[in-house]
Amino acid sequence: MEADRIPVIEGTALPLHGDDVDTDRILPARFLRAITFEGFEAHVFVDDRAAAAAAGEVHPFDQPQFQGASILLANRNFGCGSSREHAPQGLRRWGIRAVIGESFSEIFAGNALMIGMPCVTASRADLNQLMADVEQHPKVRLRLDLVNGTCQTDGFICAVTLPASARDAFVTGTWDTTGLLRERYDEVNATASRLPYIAGF
């Protein structure tokens, strides 16, 4: 198994308007008692979705035209609040492979990096344009190019950024620490055999 390199992500998008979307909204705390991340996709924005339904509205994560989206469009300070890693895990298991936002909580972006889900930033004006395009044409495909720092649709292109260290990790596959270990398993096994606190048991 080779480490998973992520230079480009392509797919449809889901627009989620609003600043300061915190991790307790993304995945409420009452679901954190599980010892694995299995099934977390069912609880993503569960309270927001219920509140929307009670008001006679449909939350973006429930709207049929956005089902199967792999790129989430967000606004400022996405993923703020608690440092729980469960929030990006829930999004990733729902099917989100990348998030484009105005800004992110540093811890959220770091947790997303560890599971191979890039969080890239764009200007508010460009995000407004992307969201408007997606809302008008839900099946429009976005091409997120981490190497060149762009997000492109058929009729629009904008700049996106992420820290150089994160970009390099995605592009080279070094974000995938498990994959790296499995690439060089013989070396790992040989080292383990020389360690008395491993080999002695």
C-alpha cells in the first residue's frame, strides 16, 4: 500500500452559509461516547438539521441536490470551539473530501489534515461566487488543485491557499502516516525486533 497523495480533488459541492460554525454543531457532544468513529456521518449537523425541519426548511445536508457532494463550501472561522477530532471525522465519513472556507480553526484544520481532508481558504467574494454558482447549478463540478492553488469550475476560477507544510503533506502523501509505515513495513518490523520492550513480549 502506498501513501495516498492528494494533489487534486474534483467533485460537486455543498454550500453551507454562516460564520463561526463550531464543532458542537458539526457533531454534537452527546455522540462522542462511542469508541470508534463508525456511523458518525449520520450525526453531522443533526441538531441544525432538526431545527431547520421544525421551521419548515431543509438544511443543506438534507437537500437532495447536494447529496453526494465531496467539497464543502464554508465561511469564516469554520470548525471553531472544541478541539474534538470527531467533527472532521463525521464530515469525511459523510463524503466530504475537502473544505473551502474563509478561515478555519487551526485545530480543526490540523485534525482534518490527519485524515486527508484539505481545508483551504478563499476570499469571501470568491466563496460567495462559488456558493451562488453551486446553488444555481448543483451538479457543477469543482476542481480543487492544491499544487497550483486554484479552485475552478466551467466558468470561474479563484485562488485558494493553505499552509505550505500542509500542501506539501497532501501532495507528497506524507499526511498519511499509516500508509508511510506500510510502505516501509520491513524496516518498521526490523526496528521493532531490536527493541526489547517490544521483542521481549
